[in-house]
Amino acid sequence: MDQHAAHERVLYEQLLEQMQREETASQKLLLPETVELSATDAQFVAEQVETLSRLGVGISAFGERTFLLDALPPFVKVKDTKNFVLSLIDELKSVGQGVNSMRLGEAMVIMTVCRQAIKANDALAGPELEKLLEDLRHCTMPYTCPHGRPTLIEMSYPELEKKFGRTV
């Protein structure tokens, strides 16, 4: 099992389920940030404010090309919120203009779960590993992470012996 890919899948499905139930929470930032955008990006964000709000991103016009970012979904844990929003805008623009809020939300979730998931070399205790496997078992698509990488690979014991040159 690739624990990073598995955790990405679990987080991804949990967050999408919250969005589908329209339960995406929004957490106010301690210090709101102003984000200055190009004219093109400012127009794009202005058209997406309502959608972003439904996804838990609190952003509002604060001038012609300036926006005030005052909230993010709680699952977004980044130190540099301004750079996160700028990369989110780039990601959302690449998804396309006429896309629905779920599609925009998927792009945002995919972008953030990778950063939030446990890392491949993080040591997990037995109960943590069991919980991850149990959560993965309940996913609708447990075999790949949101990027398409495998979460699990099955290998028989004879196959493993052959890889180590132990077969006769």
C-alpha cells in the first residue's frame, strides 16, 4: 500500500462528500489578506466568487483588481494563503470557465489533499495504519489516488519469492 496515495484518496472522497451535501465549512483567517490580480484573473475571480464561497473560500472584491481573502476551508492548511489562492486561481482557470461548482471544488480538493495527506515515509503506528485501511475500504474508488496513482498493489507470495530470486 502507498500510504500517501491511500490517504489522498480517503481525504478526497471525504471532502467531496461534504461538498455534495453542501456542508463545506469555512474558517475565518486571523488576518485577512489582500490579493492583487491581473485584469483577466480579477474578472475570472469576480465571476467565481459565489462558487468559491460555496466551496468555503471567502473572497470578495476590494477594488478594481484587488480581492480580500478572509476565509478558507478548514482542510486547507497552508502557511502562505496568498500563494495558495494564486495557485488555486491558476488551477481553476485551467479547468475552464463554464464548469460547475463541483468541478471547481474537485480541482481545489485535488490540489490540497496531496499537501495534507501523510507522506510516504511517515511512520504510522498499527492503529493508524488499520484506520487508514478501513477508511480506504469504504471509498468508492479505493484503488487509485485522485491523480490516478495506485494505492494498493497485490503481489502473491510466489511472485515475491521470484523477485528475490528465491524460486527453484
